[in-house]
Amino acid sequence: MYTPGHTPACMVHVIGDAAFVGDTLFMPDGGSARADFPGGDAATLYDSIQKVLALPDAMRLFMCHDYGPNGREIRWETTVAEEKAHNIHVGGGTSKQDFVRMRTERDAQLDMPKLILPSLQVNMRAGGVPTDSDGNPMLKVPVNTL
């Protein structure tokens, strides 16, 4: 299932009674992924999350990330019903307007992830590390920019 918003390439893979949500959603107490990466968009992310929440309530959702908010033990599985009821960003019927406002304000306060430059270079190549003209693995890091 195509679920852009965090980035334009996000997907959720649904297999039987399980969905692997990638970066679309986090555990209910973690909310949702940021939408300020290149090609990201909070309104699009909201729409994508609604597609996930339209799956059956009993559908198991497997998270890509869990940051263990407030020292909680790391978890990787929840359900559509739990997300609908308890997700701190979209649960309880949060409106698109409220989500976009929250996500935009919150994203503006977040630091750039430490490994964003190498991650983007590898992700854009479907997991392949870029190489120089001689075939040597090479990541590019801009100097005095960003």
C-alpha cells in the first residue's frame, strides 16, 4: 500500500493479518513520523495514515521504529484498534487540520538526524552504497552547507 508523507517513497506491506508500516506510524505513544524530509508532506502523511487506520481493527501492525517514549520498553507490534484509540498524533479522530498544524510545528523544532546524509544516499540507491568513478564505496558530505 503506497503511503507517502514521511517521504514520497513510503509503503506499508500487508500480508494476511499483519501490516509492516515502515515510517508511516509509530507505536501509539510515539505518534507518527516527521514529514519534513525531502518530498515529505504532513497533509499527505495524514491521508496515508488514514489508509492504514481503515484496515480491520484486529490487523497487527509492525513498527519500523520505536523510541520507547518516557523510558518505556521497546515494542514493535500494535493493532489498528490501538492506534485509532490511543495514537497521540492521530488517535481519537484527530482532524487533518490539527494533525498538519501539530506535525508542521513539531517538525520545525526537530534537529536534522545525525545520519541523514549517508542514509539518503544509500536509500536513493535501494540499499546500495554509492561509489566513486573507480568503484570504491564513497559517501558525499557537503561542506559549509545544509
